Amino acid sequence: MNKTISITLFLFFSINNFIISQSLKTFNLSEMRDDIDTLVKSIEDTHINPYYKYSRADFYNDVRVLKKQLKHPLNTVDFYLLIQPLIAKLEDGHTDIKPPIHLYNQSNPSVLPYIIKLSPSKPYIISSQYSLPFSKQLPDGAEIVSINNVPASKIVNDIINLNTGETRAFRADFGANYFDFYLQSLYKTNGTYRISYLHGNKKNNIIIKGIPQQEFSKLLKHYSDSVSNTSSPENVYYTLKLLPEIKTALFDFRSFEDLDRFNVFIDSAFTVIKKNEIKNIIIDIRKNSGGDSDIGDEFIQYFAKTPFRQYDKVIEKHSRLLKERLLDHRIGKILTKEDSIFLNKSEGLLDTVVYEDIPLKNTPFRFDGNVYVLTSYYTFSSAADFAQCIKHYKLGKIIGEETGGLIVSYGDIVTSHLPHTQLVFTISSKLYYNIGADKNDWKGVNPDLKIPADKAMDAALKLVHFIPDH
């Protein structure tokens, strides 16, 4: 069973921003209104309860206001900026409109060459430096107070309103991936950043010139190639690093993607772990926003003590888009009997599936040492489900921040596009109840040791050092 996420993740950082091209196609009022109506109908036809947080009456009133704001033709990007805050009010991270990045990339926009951390509370914006030979105008850990006279609090709030998710912290954290995009599209920075910042209790003002995206990408690649003695790994989703001196293995787990490759990776990893007599594993999912929950099942197999399950039950709503997704997945294949039964079910019908425990597999590499899982506000969807399973069965210690993904949550997206602007959107088709969750547990996984995410690794390593015989 897959629990997919709505947004494609790139690497641990994003260098995307946007400059609106004058040549972008524009859409008339009738076309934009039709796109809005299509989106609303698709959400109501597909989602089990899109108004679980925001009332239908308020949503429809917002739709009416939005349509009245349409006074003249808009291009795809401007229309996206207008309609996305409406969807964000639903507070479902799997129900979303994807930003038109393909249009944005065409303009070779400027990049502010710093890693940005956003928070819904003060300090709102913290910058840190890449390990690259760039100008270090902003000191590491600087608190940005304003950019081009726009207060940091407003910047973060605007970005939160353009991202979907169940918590403001997750939306801010995820929005940092597209920081340059928002600076340009909202405030027309055009590659010049007049920044006020605090560092060491002293306020400073500087002007930073952005780097063209294509040039920045080349610099990144050149620097990575020059400092690396090995070629880039084929698999960027998950890596293993051993610290044999403290009998510890570190899993850097960025995404629940590619089950076949993961099975090869994880079997090899635990072979190495057993061979090296590793006693502790640290699983870092602080930058993991989900994917295929079957990967979580396979991972847990290697350290579970008893049969387990990640979900108690799931409620699925049958819809046209869900049936279209099945048919797309079956192109070139013969439909099974189960497929035909599924396709013949009435649209709007709700099915409830109750999950049974997954039996343990026979493996000579089962791990019986200490397990630590690092989480953050960014930990979402199947990554949060994985953490909840480990916490429920007491298989390890959760360290970090409450997850952005909830233990009762909507998910398993269907994807479509608007008829005129062609904006791609996703909608949740199921409601998941994680193992150990009550009906109204609309909350994330609460860590056993609650500390800022950037301190979680040090905390885990400190715990490892305190364990006897190391």
C-alpha cells in the first residue's frame, strides 16, 4: 500500500526562484473561473472530507471573493499565486497545487546563495552558509530581520499561506525549499537583496547580488566534483554510514522511494551492520516527507520484535480520478478481477479497510540493539507513519521535533490538471488511522526527547556514548 505525497522533492536544498516572463500565456476571466470550478468540484468528488478544518461555507465564500478579484487576464504564475492560498486553508498537505516550476526555470532566475530556515515564530528566518567558495556576506546563523524592507514575519506568513500542510511549522519548513521563488514572485527582488540581519546582538545591513541559477548549478557541481573522491551515488534517497568506534550506524533517510532498490539497499545495510557488530542505529528522517509506506514496513522488519502494522484502518472514497489513476497504472497490462470490481464501484462510495498485523520474516540479520529516530516539522506522510509505528511498539526512541505529518491524516493522492492553465493539482483519496491513534488524534508524532531538529543528531550520539560497553 502506498501513501504518497503531493509534492516532488529534489535534493536537500532547492535553488528554484521565479522571474515572470512577459511572454507567458494569459487566460481570460471565463477560463480562470472554469479552472476554479473544476478544482472545487474535483476536491469535493475525491476527498473524503475536505472541510475537516475549514468550513464549507467559509470556503465557498472565499471562492466567491476570489472570482470577484479576477478583473483582467492573468498568466499561469499569477493565477497560481491567487488560487493556492485558497487550497492552503484546507490544511491538508496532500491536497495541493504544484507551483509552475517549469515556467519559472525558463528565465534562469537569480539565487540567494544561502541555506534558509523558516519558522512561524521568532526568529522567523535564519540563514546558514553552503560549504562553497562563495562570498560570505551573511555570517553563519544570521537572523534575517527584513529583505528589501519586507519584515521577516510577513515573508514567512506569506510563504505559509502558499503552502499546504497540517501545521504552520511544516508549511514554513517546506516553503524554505522555494524561498527564492517566493521572494521574486511576491516582492520582485530581481536578484538584488537588501538584507537587515542580527548577529551577535548587532544589527547590520548589506546588499547581496544573486547568482543566476544556471551558473549556481554549475558552481555546485564543480565544487562537489572537486571535493569528492568518488562518483555520486546512484541512490540519493537513503545512505548508510558506520561509526565503528562507537558501534553505531547512521541511516540518512531522505525519501520513501523505489521499493525494489530499497530492498537491495536495506538487506546489504543490515548485512554490514551484523558483520561489524553494530549495537546502535540512528535513523535520520528529519528531511523525509514520505513516499511509499511499504518501504517503512520493509525497514521495520529488520528490528521489530513482534508482528506489527503501521495502520489500524483506512477509509477510501471511490471517485472518477481514483479510477483513472488505476487505469493509468494498468496501461499495457490485463485488468485483474479485483481491478474490475474496483472500477465498477459507485463513485462517492466509502470503503473501510481494517489492517492486520504483518508477520515477521525470517532473516539472519534482525537487529536487537538500540534504535534512535530523528524527526522534525518536515517529517511528513509515510515518514511520520514510520516514526509512529516505532514509537507505538517501543522499538526505539524518537528524538527531535513533533512531526509535520499527523497520526490521523488524509493521503494517497490522485493527480490531475486544470483544463486551461494546466496547473497540476493533487487530492487526498483516503483517511488513515495510524497504529495507536484515536479518532480525533489530529496531531503529529510527539518525540520521546523533544528538542530542536538541528540538535537531534548530537543528542542521539550523546545517548550512544552513555550506553555501557562502548
